[in-house]
Amino acid sequence: MRASQFFLSTLKEAPSEAELPSHKLMLRAGLIKRLASGLYSWMPLGYRVLKKVERIVREEMDRAGAIELLMPAVQPAELWQESGRWEFYGKELLRLKDRHEREFCVGPTHEEVITDIVRKEVRSYKQLPLNFYQVQTKFRDEVRPRFGVMRAREFIMKDAYSFHTDFDSLKATYQGMYDAYCQVFTRLGLSFRPVAADTGSIGGTGSHEFQVLADSGEDVIAYCPTSPYAANIELAEAVAPATPRPAAGAELARVSTPGVKTIADLVEFLKVDIRQTIKAVVVEGVEGEPVLLLVRGDHTLNEVKAEKLAGIKSPLTFAAPSAIEAAFGAKPGSLGPVGFTGRVVADRTVAAMADMVAGGNEDDVHLTGVNWGRDCAEPEVADLRNVVEGDASPDGQGVLALCRGIEVGHVFQLRTKYSEAMGATYLDRDGKQQVMEMGCYGIGVSRIVGAAIEQNFDERGIIFTDAMAPFTVSIVPMGYRRSEAVQAAADALYAELKAAGVDVLLDDRDERPGVLLADCELIGIPHRVVIGDRGLKEGVVEYQARRDSAATSVPLTDIAAWVQARLSA
Amino acid sequence: MRASQFFLSTLKEAPSEAELPSHKLMLRAGLIKRLASGLYSWMPLGYRVLKKVERIVREEMDRAGAIELLMPAVQPAELWQESGRWEFYGKELLRLKDRHEREFCVGPTHEEVITDIVRKEVRSYKQLPLNFYQVQTKFRDEVRPRFGVMRAREFIMKDAYSFHTDFDSLKATYQGMYDAYCQVFTRLGLSFRPVAADTGSIGGTGSHEFQVLADSGEDVIAYCPTSPYAANIELAEAVAPATPRPAAGAELARVSTPGVKTIADLVEFLKVDIRQTIKAVVVEGVEGEPVLLLVRGDHTLNEVKAEKLAGIKSPLTFAAPSAIEAAFGAKPGSLGPVGFTGRVVADRTVAAMADMVAGGNEDDVHLTGVNWGRDCAEPEVADLRNVVEGDASPDGQGVLALCRGIEVGHVFQLRTKYSEAMGATYLDRDGKQQVMEMGCYGIGVSRIVGAAIEQNFDERGIIFTDAMAPFTVSIVPMGYRRSEAVQAAADALYAELKAAGVDVLLDDRDERPGVLLADCELIGIPHRVVIGDRGLKEGVVEYQARRDSAATSVPLTDIAAWVQARLSA
């Protein structure tokens, strides 16, 4: 492509709306353009990147035996009512009415539609397993769209759905998709990690996320550097302490703590080790009754784990201050287990503590020397907290470390959640009706572009891998319209690389050399050849890979082969 | 692809919802599946066809210098309010509100969004011309969706938009796109015709439709078999009669015509030539006043032409019966120009008539021997009617014939309609601000599939061209799982054709031969190779093109080369 026949539009400064480096760089490089909150146009340069990602995703899906189709973006409400998600999905579901006042939504996902297709198409076990996928525009009405294409409202997703006679067949396809995902992200050149994950609102039993590792990621990943264990922090298990609970060593004492509201206040005021303190959170049970959750003072409550406790209202609901005062006789900041007659659930670590410091259930009063079984009843025990660095790995093979990631893929063993609700059944060998097992597998195609940039950039701009770059090679002539020699050399190299199937950009724009070079780096083209009169006099041009700190002089006669030798596959 | 690893699902009977052959065949062949009114999933087989169409469209757009991007499907209302179409577009625009109660629509077209992008991106004449395109899912909330993908609510469109400094530049790009469209439809193997067309609600000055010729088409095309003239009947000019108006030959006479309401009644009752009668239609002027439109009894009013008359209310509004009675003193069925003091517009043919038979403006009364200038004032004259077979061609080079077509493409010279409303300007060579000229160019990508089938089918099923077929070649083994020889020969041919880059289907399903052959014909695979034990004993297999009436025996050793020699490029 010649730049003069393409559309390049770069900015010196990113619009102030952008927070993350990838968002700023995508706007500055002209990959995307904002239309409205969470809505972006993919400009020609960005669309080339997106298409390269799509292509790799499609190739790996096809290779894994998934079959491509395309379902409508607009979906009738009836199907979502059948699955129960019309009510459950909340405001993220973009609902609308057509001219006949019938209800529809712009699909954020397609479990309902594919299950409807399969229940109509499949009669016999002989037709299973099946694995369908599509690459499609989705909509999720995020409460706070941000980070450009990483948390846009309209986005492009590859979503696949598999149907099976039994769990073993589901597990086999799940593994196949897991492997295909690894292949996709490897081919894209991303540093990523598959991690065990919570199934969230999609439902089902097992799930892995594919996380692109980046400091700015919204997700926290717990992993064990000395074992394969990796999980989203939402799911990562905090195991019980290896040492048993010590015997009680202190008397229960009442301490006046005027103005002490937080754990930090308490530690400061009493000069105690934070690991002796416990933090109290009150949530609602299924009947609205208060349930006291306890984690150690330096730990944080894991809301996903708390919501999964039996008897707890879903979604997790924190008790109102008035309800707390009525139940405990004190305001938040002075709550604790002693004297509370309702349900108490202690984190595993808390259950192994002795001589604790806790709220006294009286404003501005705390208790020290609190011991389970002596000062209050033994609590119900559960894993309630987020893991922290240094926690034992749940596989027993080391300790956990934390890092941040951007979720770009997610695979789920849905089992029979949708097939049962919607009646997707088949006749088995004995002619008996059975419910299908189901899996689903998503890749955030447009998000990948943002995540890749978040992981690969420097002060000069984006650093694309060969697989994703809008153009693999850029020829930058110094004075294309001023020097016949430069023009001839640039045109010849352009023709030669094009003929060899290289995706090459010839930057023949009438701009200053500094502008051309800066744009090339900002856009992140991985391979650059600079052609100038001075070099040509000596028969050389300058080659520089995007990550190289300096250029290499290469004879003009060798440059085409030199460049091609440096391209990945 | 092996059929056992693909998803084929054919039906013996089409669902009753389907009216057109293409719709029935697409459902029977399993190309599409209905989700809701006007919403279809593209099943794997159909999606292969769609992708082949998309690919050819993209190749020709790229070749024509258009640059691909991708705009959001969901668009903010503000832009449509700026262009004035938020009010104008009516119920076909699928409107919705997001969680913050902001108004959006699911885009049926993207003039507003692209104009917004260009007005922000383009500053100088140096950046023009530009021509952007996208291939995207659109939504039009049709009052009566039907004919499957031909008039679906959700559909896939290629839409391009060009921007220019002057009309000459617009005309050059318009011609380039016109040529590219011809190339697209030629490569797809369609019998089509570009026709001059009305610009309708899009606006602008010049326009051509690309019509796939088919008896079931919704559009009527007027063309001249002896000249290049062709136009949609909405636009086709009905020229004035070549012979001047005869002199008056009859006296004006009042005839009682009890119960006569229609032209057919009148001809029957009075035993007159229908070509002596005139038909009266009353529409509203801009102030709501009645305007009498007259066409010859055997002609039909062209509403698009009527709406374009100066002083006529838009959209065209027929006068209410009460308003007609008040103005004419008679009910519809007895209306005419004699005695009416309001505005009268006569079609060119009517203006050249003498001794006419018309309504008497009194219930159950008609007048004969009506003559212009004698019995009533000379009328205002305009082209008001639809052309009919045998009318003189407007280019003076023959007479018109009519045929039916399916619109699959449309190019428009929008001029400054959107750029002016939305302030898309540039600075010219003298630094003066100027409004851009604009063109837009659409192809109904998903509709093409239906139109192609509507034009190419027989009693056995679809007949695809090589360019559009889901698979170009089908290998149909008779007893793949029963005969080792058949399996070996089929596998070897499959491997050889695949290696040669042929898009081949090996139908290895465990079905009766009759089912395999019927499916192959229903689906419309253009080239078929049947492999059976009987033939193999003699070293031959059977080749048959989809349009061939009989098979040809071909030596097994030659069949791969034989098939490849029959494929179109």
C-alpha cells in the first residue's frame, strides 16, 4: 500500500479522555476514533490490525474443528426469558422495542440463540458433538465504558458454543478449545497466562480465562512460580493456615476506642499487630437477615466467594446501616462476634486466630483477647478472602505471587444450564431423551488489540508483532518527491516486497523526514527501511526493527532478502 | 471439508412462511435459519456463500481504491438530528435508549457517522478525495419483512462514502464505483443491469441501481432493447406523444353513469376506447389544498414523480374523501377538470388528448367530448405516469420494454446534502472554507445471495456459480463406509483437489446414495463427482456439472485434472 493512497492520521497529543497507554496510543496513531461513550470507529489503520487478529482466530477455530456461522446481533426477548437471563442480566443488556412494540436486545452473547438453533436442528446422538463459532459485533451497556476498545460498549467477539452427549465429550472439546486459544495468543506474540476462573453470570462448572499480562490490567491473577497453578483472584483459594489455632493466652478486655473506625485507626490506637485484628462485614442472608463475615485485619473480603456461600443473598448485598444498628447495637466500625446471636462466618485464617482484637458491638468500644469457643461460639468457617502474595499455593507446591492481566479469552463448561432451561435434548442410542452438555468459548477480538498494545509500547509509540501489525514493513524514503534516485529505489523495493507477498507500506507522503519516521514508530510497524540520497551514493539503505536501538546499513541489492529473512513465518 | 465434520441440514419441505423460490430453497438447503420475523441466522453452509460474496466485494472495492474501515453499528441520535433524518426516517429506524436514557439507533446506513469522522479528520483540499467503505451488519425495521434475506430486518451491507473538493472529482469516483459494481456482479456470475434510479430518502442528484433480473423482483425496470437506456420505473421518463393534440371533434355532453366508479366500469358502460378516458387523482398541495392530477385511463400514476412536483406535499398525501367532496361537489369516481377551479396537472399524454371522457364533478355523472381550452382551461403539464411497454425511449432510440429486478446495489451522487447539514468543510488552495461534495455506494451483500438463487434454480434446487458456491466441487462416494475401493478413491481425489486449492466437499456421511445426490443438487454445488464400485471396476467415475442433464464417465486417473479444467478462474 502506498501511504498517499491510504489514510494515515496521527496526533501529537492524545485526547484527554484517554487514561491507559494503549488507549492514548490507539487514538494518537489513528487506529480508532471515538463516536460516543464506549463507541469507536476502527479507522483504516486499526481495521487492518483487527482483521489480522480475526484471521488468526478463524484459522485456529477451523483447525480445532469449530464450524463458522453467523447469528443475528438483534435477539428476541422471548429466548432470554426462557433462559431466565432477561431479568437477571440487568442494565448491561441493551434492550429495545421494534415498531410493533415487541422486545429485543442487542446481543452481548449468544447462548440463547445457538441453543435455540441446536434444539431445532439436532435430534439424535449421531449428530453430536457439534461446535459452532462466529465472529461478531456485540453490545454490552457498560456502566462506565473506558480504556478505549478494552472496555467499549460495542465490541467484536469470537464466540463458540459446543454441544455434547456427555461430560467427557464436553471436556475433550473444552481441552481442544483451550489448546486452540493458547495457539491463537502464541501466534499473536502475546505474553499470556490461562488461569482458572469464576464462571460468573454465564454459569456452569469449570472455566479458564486467558489473561494478557500487563501492569494496567483490571484483573488480578494469583499464580505459583514453582508450579502450574494460576487463577483469577476471584477464584484463587486461600487455604487454611498450616499451623493450628494457638491456645488462648489473654483475658477478654473491653477497651474504649473513641473515634476509631477503621483497622488502621485501631492498630495505631492500640499499638497492636494488624494480624491480631479482625475486620467485620455485614451482608444480607436470603431472608434479609444480617450475616457477619470476618476476615483478618490485613486481608480483604472476596465478594465472589462470599456470594457463593449457601444462604447468602445473590447478588451480594451489604446490610444497611440501620439494619446493622438494630442487630448489633452499634455502628459499623465497632462490630464483632462477641454477643452477636446471628450467623457468623469466619475466614479460614480468622478461625485459626487466638487473642483477637475485634469490635465490641458498642460504639467506640473494642475487645482484646477475644477467643473462639470461650468468648463466643465457634464460627462457621469458609474461604472468604482474597489471597495475598506469599500465601501457600492451593496445589501445595509453593507460594503464590500476584500479577495483573487483561482478560482476552474465556472458556466455560456450561454443562446443562441453558440446554435444560431451553429444552435442548437429543435421543440417545436407546431412543431415550437426554439433555445436552454444553460449553462456550469467547475471545475478545477487538480487546486483544488494546491488550497487545498495553503490553508492547515504548515512549515512541506502539510496538506491534509481525502477526498483528497493520503493515509488516514500512519503506520510508527521505525525499520521495525530491530525489529521483530515492524514488526509484523505494519503488523498486516496494514492488519486490509486494511481489513476495510482504504486507508493505511505502510512505510516499509529501511530509518532512522527521514526521515520516515518527509516524512509523508511533504506528508500531515492526520493520523499517529508510532510503536516502546519502546512503544510496554508497549503495546502502538503513534497516531497523521497531525494538532495535540503532539502524543497520544494508546494501541496496540485499535489502529485500534481508528484510524477508527477518519476518516471522 | 468432510461432510461428517461439517454441518449439513436439509429439509424435504420448506416451512410455509416462505413465498419466493429463493427463500424456500435457502431454508430447505439449510443456508439460513429463521430466528424471528426478518431475523435469520446464516448457517455454516450459507455463511460460506456469504463470505465468498463479501470477499469479491472487498477485492473490487480495494482495487477501486476505496479504503476499508469499520464504524459502530449503534449510533447516537445527535448525528441524525444534525442531518435532519432523526425525524424524517420514520419507523424503519430502530431507536433505543441506553442505560443513561440517551437516544441511539441501530444504524440502517452510515452517512452521518462517516460525515462526522471526515469533518473531524479532513482540513485541507490536499487530503481529498477520500473513499471509505465497510462491510457491516445493518438494521432496518421493515413494516413487513419477507422473502428471507432479500427483505430481512437485519442484513449485511457494503457501504462506501466518498468525499471531494468538486463535482468533477465526485463524478470520477462515482464512475469508478459504478465500474467496480459491474465487476462485482459480473464476477458473481449474475445477470444484472445498472439502471438510472430515483434518489429517494438518501437525497442527492444522480443515482444508479444495480438490478439482478428476476421475474419475482420487486422493482420494475424500463429499458430500451435497442439502446443503452435503462431506468427504474420510478424514474423512467414518459415522453410526450409524438403527434400533437387533435382538434376538438365532439360536443361536450353530460351522461348519466349510475354506479360507475372505475375506469373499467366507464369503458364498459359507455363502450368507449379506454384511451379516450382520463383518470383523476386528488392529492394535497403544500398548504393542504386539493390538486387534481390526471392520467389517461389505461395509465397509472407514478407517485414518485407526483411527489417531486413543485407545490405538492411531501410525502405524497392523497386528499381525504371529505375534502374531495367539499372541493369538487362529488365523490371520487366522478371527478374531472371541467368546472374545477383549483390547480390541475395533466400528464403529458392527457395534455395531448381531445374529445376526452372524464368525471362530471357530480355523483354518477360523466362528461364526453371534453376538450382543453374550450371546456376547461389549458392544464399545467407534467410527466406524471409510469411508462408502459411500447412507450418511446427517452433517448429517442427505440421503444421501451419492461422487466423485473432485485436491487442489489445502489450508487448515489449525494452532492452536499450531508456535508452542508453537518458542516463537513475543507480549506481550498486559497485558504477559503468550502463544503465537500459527497457520494455514497451500497451493496446488499446478504441480499445478493437470495437474488442469485432467485435467478438460478431448477426443480432440484439451487444452481450456484463457482464464485458463490459453498463448495465448488462435491465428491459423492456411493457407499463410503461400505466399500474400501470407493473410500480409497474418494479420499485420494479429495486430497488431490484440496492440495490444488479447490474448495471441495467430500460427502462421507453415512446416508443412502439417493440422499447424498439429492442434497448435492439441492445445495447447488456446481461440480459433482460420483464414485461407485461399478464404475471403479472399469476405472471410471461420473462427472456432472449442476446444469448438465447427464453425467460423463471420466477415467479415475484423469478426474482431478478434468474437474480443474472445468472450474472458472
